[in-house]
Amino acid sequence: MAKDVKKELQKLGDKILQDIEKKENPSIEIPIRALSNVVFDKKLGQLTLGDKTAKRYYFNVAHAKKFMQTAMVASFSKQLIDQNIHASIRDMFYNLKRTLPDSNENTFDEQSESDPIIVDLEVAIDVLREQLHLTTDRKGIVAGNVIIQDRGDSIDWSKLGSGGWSIPSTVDEITFKKVEAEFVLVVEKNAGFERLHEDKFWQKHKCILIGTGGQPSRGTRLLIQRLNQEHKLPVYVFCDADAYGAYIYSVIKSGSISLAHVSDRISTPSAKFLGLTISDVYEYDLKKATIKAKDVDIKRAKEMLNYEWFKKNPKWQKELNLMIEKGIKAEIEALSHKGLKFMSETYLPDKLKKKDFLD
Amino acid sequence: MAKDVKKELQKLGDKILQDIEKKENPSIEIPIRALSNVVFDKKLGQLTLGDKTAKRYYFNVAHAKKFMQTAMVASFSKQLIDQNIHASIRDMFYNLKRTLPDSNENTFDEQSESDPIIVDLEVAIDVLREQLHLTTDRKGIVAGNVIIQDRGDSIDWSKLGSGGWSIPSTVDEITFKKVEAEFVLVVEKNAGFERLHEDKFWQKHKCILIGTGGQPSRGTRLLIQRLNQEHKLPVYVFCDADAYGAYIYSVIKSGSISLAHVSDRISTPSAKFLGLTISDVYEYDLKKATIKAKDVDIKRAKEMLNYEWFKKNPKWQKELNLMIEKGIKAEIEALSHKGLKFMSETYLPDKLKKKDFLD
């Protein structure tokens, strides 16, 4: 994988060189990432970028600095790949920040200048940040009957005690040696992960258990996609019964607006929403453990009613409307109201058996 | 360990029973946790609770509800220990929340009511929340030449690829099978952990590498203390050069005001501050990679000048005063300004060799 990216980076440099040799104004072509160029691809079930592009020119007062920055980030990434090391996006900022000789002009003043350049590069040469060896903060834990190979180590996800494996920023370099599971269960809350992990849910139900700790990191989303695509495992997402939970699900499934350019590489369109739903609250007698929805929750739920991917789905319309009408929300921890093992011994087996999912 | 805690919980119940049998007003004695009862123990080098206590009575309109809540939490913990399972503090809230028969009165309305009861119980019977089988969110990663036993699994911290071992909430139940290290290096930032982990710093320098991801979790602090006390490993803390970094260090070393009652069980008084310092900024030519301190940073640094444990230390006085005078701060990522491997190949080996630490 790294080899292709290096080639793409070289092609970018060669193109600039050719412009110079042809005595043309050197330029870099970059797809536009504004909302005006984000579309929902119904066939793929994903948010993607449209085909509008813009050119960044060297001889253009408004473009020159960004042109230089783009070239610097591309060169930095190539060095990372050459040396086979990784850097955080903050490390990169500090490494590239300097003052141009005989001037007071800095290459970069703030990280907020270098971060978008990384995304420009991602879309310009159509690669993932992780493939450029640039890392983001790690988040997420995994357990299951899986053995992987990572940086020369063989790691057995079933033998990590209470800890689980901490999902790193870059999971495109791991190799799956053994995957014994029938599905992937993604849990929004770490507390839910701990409960299910302690109850050995993944062992009893032959699944891979992933805790995202809120909105999943890119690394976690990529891992979910790889397990789905490479190992044909269905993915079930288990979140709070509120608009935020529904949004986490939709990000895993369809991507997000800000990362629309990488949707196809980190989202999982076939993912299904297992629960918690407001209907579950009544079905499993959890009314006592619900929370009054705040104005912002109701507002968010109303917005989501009109999301492209919820709009045409009667089940989602029903659940979102229930949130609004009843004015309540429920966390997955609410299941503890019926007993600590209710989640792993009753609720989840029941939902999985009935295949009571939302699409 | 679990056995003793169970005995303590039983003693608490027996005491209430005896009160009833003696026809006395049942009561629970709880040390006061207000600032007025927090003292800095100079000999131990820790914040601890003083000896003021208060009694919570059953027949007292102002106490009755809290009395009931305390008994409920104690009973819940005993059940967890009996069943050998763990619960998050949020799970506990949902589990115990109910409406008293023939009334509109709930046992607990909000988690903000059950959380302090847990701390009451911690101080009343002098145990840790973790020993009551109540968990908090996990945070922190570790790597090194160590093999532990946890929930029946043998886990080798040197063979976890890029991921490292995710430190769970409860580390008092793990057993160390092999510890081959000369010191513990605690890094405030995950990005720093990633850098040092990728460079195999822990292997080359025979240390255990711990990433806290900001303010360390209780589990991470307990792990640091266990490695220090049980394996006599010196602990070096590596943070940003700002007041927040100094505070993280002081929490690891001396405890915090809100957790003063458990300082002796989760802090490490012999820990030393390795860097980053403002002096380092000048020593290693990092001026270009510093950030202008905000008003809040300066205010915080001024407050810390008067902290008991910084007040009598000339080196800390010098560093805090430098922050204030120069009006700058620096993150550990700033070291990338001198090259990505500068941290692992130059800065840290240099500091460790010179033993250039702050106490």
C-alpha cells in the first residue's frame, strides 16, 4: 500500500516539475471540499465528494503560500514513508514550522493552517491520511477470537485480560491471521464494552466486540470496515437511544460531511443499528431509567428526520418521531436497571435472535 | 484483597444492626471531605484527609435519604464482590434508581447523587472504589518488557504491536509475572507515547512506557504506584512545559484535593519531573516552537508558585517564574521541531543521562 502512495506523491512532484520545465505556472489540482460539492451517493449509501475541482497556482498572490504549504506537507509525508515512521499531525506542524530566510514570514503559524493542507493532499492524490503516515489520536478498544500481525508481533485479541487491544491510529498496516467470528458488535460506550467484555459476550456469541468511546476514531472506523469487507462479517451498532447515538451510527454507516472525501474507505454501508431504540424502552420496560430529552436533543432529532439516509426509512422515522413525541432518551447503561447482566444475557441475545435491526 | 473489603462492608452492616438491637439511632461515621479537612502531609509528601468526621443518622430528616443511599450502595458493592463482577458508576445509578412503594420518592434522581455516596463509602470503610468493584472510564496505554496475569490471561506488554495495552479501570487485580525494566517513563500525551513506542524507546532504554492521554485515570495512577512500590522502579514524568503539565505531575506525585482520601493508595511521592521545562526550551533551542502563554496559563502558574509542594523547591520556583516572565509555554511535540526522532534519540537520553530532573 505504502508503495502506491509514494508513487502518487512522486507523480504530484513530477507534475510540478513539468509545469516548470514547460515554463507554465505550476499548479496543483484539488477537489473542492465545501458542502456545495458533497453529495449522498444513493447507490453506495455514502456521502461522497462531487467532481468540482479547483487549481492552486504558484504564481498567484492568493495561492502562493498554500502552494508552498502543500508541497511541504507532500515532501514531509514522502520522508515519513521513506523512513517507515509515523508522525502525529501536531508533530508535523512543529516540524514544518519555520521562518523563511531574510523575512518574518513563517511557513505555518498555527496547526489550523497545516491540518486542512493534509486533507487537500488526501483528496488531491486520493489517499488516506493514515497512508501518508500521519496519525490522529487513538481511541477504541477491541476483543474477540482474532489473531493479528502488527509491527512483527502476533496479537491474540482473545487473550488480553480485562484490557482489550487499544486500536491505534493506523490499522491499514495490520494483517489478520485468524478471524473466528460471525459478526461485529460495535458499542458506543466504554462502560458497555466493559460489561460485555467481563461477561465474555464475544466468546459466547462468537463476535468481535468493539468499544468506540463515543464518536469512533478514524482508526476504529477503518477497522470496522476491514472486518466487514475482508471477512464478510455483518456489523451491528449498539448506541444510546438519542439523536447523538443515531448520528454515531450514521457516521459508521455513511460517513460524515467533513470526511466525505474518505467515506468509501472508512465507512460501512451495510452496518445495521441494533438498539437502543425508544421502542425498546417500552418493549423491555425501561421507562423508569429514561432521561428527559433536552431542547437540543429534540432539535437534533427533528433535523435528523430530514437526513437523506433516515428520510426514506419508515423505522427510523418512527423512532425519531417517538423521541420527539415522548420527549425522552435512554442510555445503554439504562439496561442495568433490569439487572447488571440483563444486557448480555437477555436484551442483546433477544435482539440478535429476532434480527430486530434498523437499516 | 476482595475478601477484606467484603469484611469491611459486613462490619458496616453489623454496626447498623447493633444500633437497631440496642434501640439506638442507627448511624454511619464518615470522615469529612471538605477542603477544611484536607492537609498536606509533609512526611508522606501527599495530600491526605485530616481526622474530622461526621455522623449520618437514620432518624434525622436531613440525613435519612443519604443514610438509605449509603446502605444501598454498600449492599450493591457487596453483591458485586459476591458475584465477582464489576459495574460502572453509571450502571450502578441505573440499577439502584427506583421509586419507593406507595410514594413519588425516588431512591436516586440523578447520578450526581450516587457518585458522592461512593466516595463516602470509600472513606467510611477506607477502601478504593476499584475494590468495591465500581469502575470508572479507562484511559492510558502501556508498553514494556513486562508480562502480567489478568483474568486468567497472560499478557506480554512487549508484544502488542503498535497498539499497546489499554489500561483498565481496575488494575489492583492484575499480577506481575515478569518485570524487566529499570524505570517507568510516564508521558502526558498520546502522540508522545506513539512516537516513543514506534522508536522502541522502552526496549532500547529498558523502561516501561505509559501514556496517560492528559490527566491520568485512577487506574493509570494505581498502575504507576504499583510499579514503583512493588518493583522499586523510579518514575519519571514527561509533560508539556506549562502549568497544566506541572499539575499533572503533581497529581501523580502527591494526589489531588478531590481525591485526597485515596492519595496514599494511588499517588507516587518519589516520582520526578523529567521535562519539558522552559529551561529546556533555551537549552535545546526550541524557542521557535513555543506558544504564547494565555492569561489563564500565567494565572495558573502564579497559583502554583504557592502550592505547598512547589513553594519550597527552588528549581520549580525558577521554572514557574520563567513561564511567567517569558510568557511562553511549550508542548512535548515541540521537540519535533528539531526532527521527529529528536525526542527519543537526543532529548530523553540526554536528560536521563544527566539526571536533570525536578523533584
